Amino acid sequence: MKRKDTVKLISAEEMEFIIDKDAAMVSQTIGGFAEMELGEVTFPEISAVILEKICQYFYWALQYSRGKETEFHIEPELTLELMMAPNYLHT
Amino acid sequence: MPVLRSRKILPVQPKPRKAQANIDPPATPTQGREQPATHSSPPSLTPSPKTLGSVSGSAPLLRRSLRLSTKASSNAGQDSVLEAEERIERRNGDVSRKRKLSVDNDVGFESGEDDESGEDEGVLSLRSGKRVTKKGPFGDGNGSGGDVEFEIDRKGKSMLVEESEDTEKPERSKERVNVKGKRRYSREEKGKWKLLVESALDSKDESLVDGSVSDVELLAQEVNLSDEKPSKKNNRRTSQGRMERFRDTARQNASRFAHFNTQEEDDNILSMEAESEIPSEELEEKGVEDWPGPFSTAMKIIRDRAANLNVRQGSSSSDKVQSLQIKWVPQKCKRKDWSKRLPPSLLDLSLRVLVDNADAIASLAHVPDALRHKLCHMLCDSRRMDSNFFDLLLNGSPTEIRLKDCSWLTEEQFTQCFEKCDTTNLTILQLDFCGHCFADYNLPSTLARSPNSLPALTTLSLTGAYRLSDAGLSALVSSAPALRSVNLSQCSFLTHSAIDILATSLASVLLELFIDDCQSIDAMLVLPSLKKLEHLEVLSVAGLESVTDSFIKEFLIARGDGIKELILMDCWKLTDSSLKIIAETCSNLRALDIGNISKLTDTSFGYLASGCRSLQSLKLCHNAFSDDAIAAFLEMSGEVLKELALNNVGKVGLNTALSLARRSRNLVSLDLSWCRNLTHEATGLIVDSCLSLRVLKLFGCSQITDVFLYGHSNAKVEIIGLKLSPFLEHIKTPAQGPFQYSSV
């Protein structure tokens, strides 16, 4: 059961992040990938730190859309790289 | 001073275009203005064909008649008033905009005639609404007074109706005597009619006038000689009674003139130019039935639709609303969906953090240009842009730099930063509002270091560079030979020779040229250079007052088929004939901006609908189009339309809403600000039917209630302007690519 509802995101350092499918659907790109690639998506250009932050964002976005509007804090050091990653993730 | 427009004064016009505020202290011109609308033209309005065989006649005469009748000493007779009124009625029936000088001439000449109106002498009202008082009892003082009157009228001082005016005239004339040229004096000797003609001419544009004055004079002389003597006496007799009448009318209509319109004053000048177009304009003076076929059919359908609705449901306007209400019911059940809001994207969040910490950014390497532009955009908006970030931008070998606001940049900073910049790969350079930092003398060290120092530069935007001269531009152009898009808006120092330089070196490559608000550029002088640009796709001459119908005509006949976007906002001298030319020549036109051109009438829409079939973006602002015309246009061309702005087009109403809902499937952006005839049912219908709609602007539409805001079912539309909410995000960021329509 769990396997079907989750998606695995693999970073450049081959660290794996397993998140719910709902969370992954926040990004249309990942949602599309996950459909095709058996629930696993690799991101060779995105580092683990950034990918971790992205996963946190997914969960935050889910919460936000369900009504719980909190603030999503981003460490400034991460921001520059973080900005470039979603560039193609959100298409 | 209220300028009488030679255009048709439609009796149903809600706002008098001709109204001008009397800004000058002694001014009380309103009366004169109003008169045309309400009174018939003064005796001088005897049919122009009689005198000159010219056409116009009716429309401009309206004004004149007012003046003539109201003005002073002239002896307008009762019968002349009546006749004038008839004439005015006739005229009002036409939709003519001709401002023919000949009419003015006629007026002047005809004033002497007794045929139609009792009043011959006295005051000749010029098209511009000036009155030239005839010599009559005032003798030479009035002769110059005629000139004076013009000036006075011009400035809104024409106290046409006041009796005191008469007495003032001689005083004024004395003042003015020196003002007018010597020509006047000679005219005075020959009679006032000539003054009238002259004043009409002079009031506008000296240069234009000079050319035509001589023609007019000749004509005037012919007419005057025949009419002089008998008319004088008649005018004197009837003037007093008229003045009373006109004064009353003026009082009633004074409120209409409270709105000052600079365009009104200069209308007469256009009469000169319009002369050449009189024949073509005559053709256009037809009613709806004469419009290009499909458009007139569409118009009829719209009107029938309205009529049928009324017939079916009763005649009250509420019934029409009723029919729309039936069609659109606000979806209350959706209310809870609205609370579910989209979370801001990660990109936005990170951008915000970056903007807040911009000084901590160490390097922008590897950041793609699109993100750089977004960063700059946000930094400029929040005024956090500084030279450190500018340095970061220029680091390495940048390819694109877009700064929408360089007002914070000083000359030293600019020079220092650019000196060390490697510009060999620069393709897009946008430094808007750079006047503070940019002048001729820092060009050689920054942008124009050497010929071909900007080899890859294709897009250059230096708006607001008010210290850039023609020589500076020449240096720039020599260092950037591959330029294809140039934006020189608000560079007020540039003259037509700058455009000459552009045209000479970039004739075969220039795609886009923006010369908005370059006040020293005269459109007619620039015309030959513009015609040399072989591949021009985008031309913006917004705000250039010298743009006239003949400019448009000549330019488009030469280059119209390649033009894809025309921005003619604020070129208020243009008339329907320009739109006719546009429709005939610009078959590839994708975007058109005709905002603030109040002389356009519904005929323009007829032309547009039949001519520009691929029009994707249409921007109107403060235009006087009717609801039916816009609706008919949408019925015909609404499918391709992506962007429509009906800002302040006050007559927009239910018909337009219905047509939008039915036809505009591809509409993405809609601006209905200040359209106060729209109900929330109408907007609800539009929003629910136009499924591609993403932005709807409703500034100034306080009549739209929350029923619409919370009741519409289009989740993707962003409604801007109704409540206090951030509304700057939707402002179009510059095209991401170097050009708007072509690829590199």
C-alpha cells in the first residue's frame, strides 16, 4: 500500500527521499514523471540539501491548500540554488 | 477656450468633446461653445457650396454659428438664428468629422450673405470657436479685434454672449493688434471675413496656417468682395437679440464645458490638414448602412437583438438586465472553494527571500537570464536595487540586462560599472529611465567604446535618456550595428535627424522602433526615414502630437504590410480615415493601441473588423465608441482576440458583454475599468464564459458588487481593481525574448 502512494525522489548524491504522492503532485513535472517511471524520479542536478527543502515545500504547499496557512521559511544560503531548481519543476 | 470642433456634434453625445474649461480668467467661452450644439449656425452658414463649392459645410458651421450669433456686435437676426438652428440640426445628423478649412472659410464668407440667416455681419465664428467680429460700428479696432477674438476664444476667453464683450473687443483688439502678423492688418482693410479665416488658421499652427492662409485669403477675398456691403448692416441689427438667447443657452450648457480638453483648442489646425482629405471623408460620412458589409450586418444584428429583448420583456432597461440575470446565476455553492487558495510557488518564495537579502548575494553565475530579470524586476520595484547588484549583473560576460528603473544609478556608478564590463555577448540591454546617468559624454567610456563594441546587441532600450542627443545616438548606433529593436521613448532631446541616422545604418534590420513622447521629433519630418525601414514590425509613436492622418497614410502605404503592432496612443489628431488606411494596408496587424484618440467614431470599428483579421490585442482608452459597435466588432473578430482593453470607454454595456461571452474564447486579458454601465451580471457572464481569461481589470467599477466577486465560477481569473489587493504583479514584464514578434 505504502509503495503505491509514495514517490521516490533521488538527488544528485543518490540520496533518496520518499514522499507521498499527493505531495509530489504539487509539482506537475514530478507528478508526470512519477506516473511513468514507476514511482521513482532522479534529479542528477539537484543536490540533496535542495531536494530536501523541495520536499518540505511540497508538504507545506499541501497544508496551505488545505487551509493551514503558515510561513515557509527558507534559509537565505539555500535560496539561490533553491530558486533555480523549481524553475523546471513547476512547469 | 472652447473650441468648436468641426466634427459633428451629435446631439446625444453624453460628453461634449468640445467642451473646454475656461481656464483663462477672463474666459467665458462656454457660451460660444455650447451655442453650436444648440443653436443654428449663424448666418454665415449659408451653404458653403454656394460660396466655395466645398463640401463640408454643416459640421463646422455649427460652431461658427454660435460664435457668430453670440458674439458681440454682430447683428444676428432672429431668422438667422432659426435658420442656423436648422442647419445645426442637419449637421448633427451627419457623422462628419470633417474639419474643413473651407467651411471655415465659408463661414467667414457667408457671414456676409443674407440668404439664410439674417445675420451677416457681426461676428464670424471660426471653426475653432473664435469669433471674429465684423468691422461694423467698431471700425478698425474690431478689425484687429477679429484677431483678438480668436486669441481670446482660443484661450477660453471668449465672452461671446456677454454684452460687455462687445465693449471689450476694441480694447482687446488693441492689445492684440501687435500680436497678429502683418497679414492681418492688410486683411482688416479688406474686411473682417479675411480675419476670420486667418484667425482660424493662425490659431492652430503657424506653419500649417501659413501654407493655407494664402489659399484661404484668395478665396476669402473673392467672397468677401461680393458680400461685404449688404451683410454688415444686417448683422448689427440682429446681434443683440441673439446674444440674449445665446447667453441663456450657454448658461444651461455651461456644465458641459467644465472639462478642459486641450485637443479642442487645436482642432482647427487640423482643419487645414483635413482639407486634403475632405473628399475621402465625404465618403465616410455615411450611416451604418454604408459600412463594410459584414460589419454593418453585425451592427444590425446587435441592434435588433437589443430591440428584441426590449420588445419581449418590456421596454424598461431593467428588463434587459433581467434577461442577463437569467443567464447568469452566481454560484454560491462555490464559496467554500475560494477559501482554498493556491500556495505561492517555491520560486516566488525563494525570489522573495533573495530580494530581501540581495546584498548577501555573492554571485549570479549560473543563474539563467529569466531569473535574473525577475530578480531585477522585483528589486527595482522595491527600490532595493543598488550598484553592488548592478556589478553582479555585469559580471562575467552577461548576455541580457534588463533594468526597468535606472533612476537610482548615478553617472559615476554607471561609468565605473560599465567600463569593466565585457559586452561582447550582450544581446539585450534595457536601461529604462536612465536619464540621470546617461548622457553623451559618458557614452565613449561605456557603451560606445569603439565601433562594434556591442557586436551582438540586438535589443536596446534607453527610455528617458533625456540628455542623449543625436550625436550620441549616432555613436551608439555605430558601436551596435546589429540593432534590431530600439526603444527611445521619452528621449526628448532627439530630433528627426536621430531617426535619420537610425534609418541609414539600420534600414534593413530594424524590426521595432519606439519613439513615444519624443517631443522634439516631428512626425512629418521623420516620415522619409521611417519609410526606409524595410522590415519594421512594431512602431510606437504614442504621445507625438504631430502624428496626423497624412503621416499614417503615407507611412502605411509604404510599410503597412509588414507592420504587426502600432501604438498610436494619445495621437489625438487622428481620425477615422487613419483607421481606414490601417485596415486597408496592415493585413498582418496583431496589436493596435488607439487610446485617447477621441475623434474616432464607430466607423473605425467597421474598418477594423473588415480589415485587420488577425488582430490579437486591441487597446482603447477614453474612446467614444458605442456599445453596439464594439459588440459588432467582437462578433466578427472576437475569436482571435487575446487582449482587449476598454478602459474608460464609457458606453460599453450589455451588448459588449454578450458578445464577449459568446465570441471571446481566447481572450486572456480584459480591461473593463471605468465602464460603469456594466452590471455584475454582465461581468459574471463574461468571466464564466471566457474560459481563457486570466486577468480582468475592474478599476473604478464600484457598481460591481461582491455578488460577482464571490459568485463567478472561473477559478483562474485574477480580478484586479475591485478590492485593495496587490495588483502590480500582473503588469507585463518585458518580453523575455529579444523581439516581440520575430525570432532572432
